[in-house]
Amino acid sequence: MSDNIKEIAPPAEPGFWKESWYQLTRNRAAMAGLIIIAFFALIAIFAPLAAPEDPLEQTISARLTAPFTDGYILGTDDLGRDLLSRIIYGGRISLIIGVVSVGISLTLGGVLGLAAGYFGGWVDRIIMRVIDIMLAFPYILLTIVIVAILGPSLTNAMVAIGISQMPRYARVIRASVLSEREQDYVLAERSLGTGNLELMFRTILPNTLAPTIVQATLGVGEAILSSAGLSFLGLGAQPPTPEWGLMIASSKQFITSAWWVVTLPGLAILLAVLGFNLLGDGLRDILDPRLRD
């Protein structure tokens, strides 16, 4: 009878990322943030289909038309351009700014943080002293200085935001590398003759992704807000680009007579940044072992 009894294998433990996704779906705030981000991403991708008008087309006779009037869902600006179309295309620009800026920060900060944490010694001291000097400057002031040096443009704004955010990524990755470089799996790889570059990028770096993902998610929202601030100051996107901060700056004189031209782009900024902040906070709760149930 015992021969007919089959051994039942224990159920496999879910992987880290699968378990993290399960925890994410249970976090209402994080899911709300993910839905907001997905919404903006979809309208950005399908902007030509979602926008009812050309965002640059001017209809002077329809200038400052109120929302839900004459077929304009969100009204028009002071040059008669459809506000809904400009907000939709502005979402595309803002998401590109956020992703590219964080990409620059991750690339620069990742390489510096990885080198500082792995090699230590004089390499660590030199890199971290440079990082400390950059952190001594207020973030927005450093961004403005870099844009002023490079010249006002959307591309230079992304570069400036990326460089200004770089120190925080370098410190996050360095801290993770310091805790990983003496682990048994790293020592085993080193004993087998694995080279430094392979150890750094193939063995250690993947295990530092959890805190980096959280920082990057929060960083996208901050980059969107920073780009809007630079455009408001005339240092970012230039007219007639449909960028949210520039839309607010160019219409601020109409805030009392035509509230929608300032309020609606500002609301778009608020929702986009809120989405990334909610998702980032949720990821931090899920990926940080100290905060998990």
C-alpha cells in the first residue's frame, strides 16, 4: 500500500518580484498611482488620436473660450489653441522629460555609486567628496545654474535635471553595493577568478535594483515638477511647445479672467506627480524588507 503513496512536493516559493507584484496589487495607494501613470502614458502614446485639434493651431476668433463652449471641451488659451490638445501633448513631453532625466541620473549615479562602493579606498573618497559638494547646493539652484550655463532649451533642461538628481542615485547604489560586496555569493564568484567588471555589473548590480527602482519612480515625478518650474522661469521648453509649465507661465496674466488656462495645466502636473509619488511610496513599502509585513 505504501508503494501507491506518492510523495507530494511542497509548493514552490514565489519569486521575489512575483511576490512584490502581488503585494503591489494589494496596496490601494500604489495601484491608484499606477493607474494614473498608465492613463498619462496611454494618452501620451496615442496623443495624435486622443487630441481633438492640432496643439499649435491658432484660432484667434476663439481665444479664451470657456470649457464646454463651442465644442472646446477644456476651452482655449489666449491664442485660441485648444487647451485639451495642448495638455495631452504636454503629457507626452513631461513623461519624456521625466524618463530621460532619470535615465541620465541612473546612468551617471549608477556608475559612480557602483565604483565607489565596490572599490572603496581612494576611489570612494574622491567620488563621494564630489557628490557631497553637489549635495551642498540646493537642488533647484544647481539645476538653474546648469541650465544657465548650457542655455535654455528642453534638451538642456533634461540634462540639468539629470545631473542635479545624480548624487542621490550614487549614494543609494553605493550603500547597496557596500552591503552586497562581502556577501558569500560575491566572494565565491571572486574566488573563481571572475573579473571586477563582471562582478560589478552582472553579480552585484542586479541585487541593488530594489531601492534604486523606488528612488527612480519618485525621481520621475520630481523631474516633471522641476521641468515645469524651469519652463515657468523661461529656462526649459520654449514657445510654442505645449509643455505644462510653459503653458502656465504664458497664461498667468489671465488667472483671474480665464482660470482654466492656468488651473488645468497645473492640475495635470499635480496628478502626474501625485501618481509617481503614490507608486514610489507603495514600492518603498513593498521592496524595503523593514517595512514589509
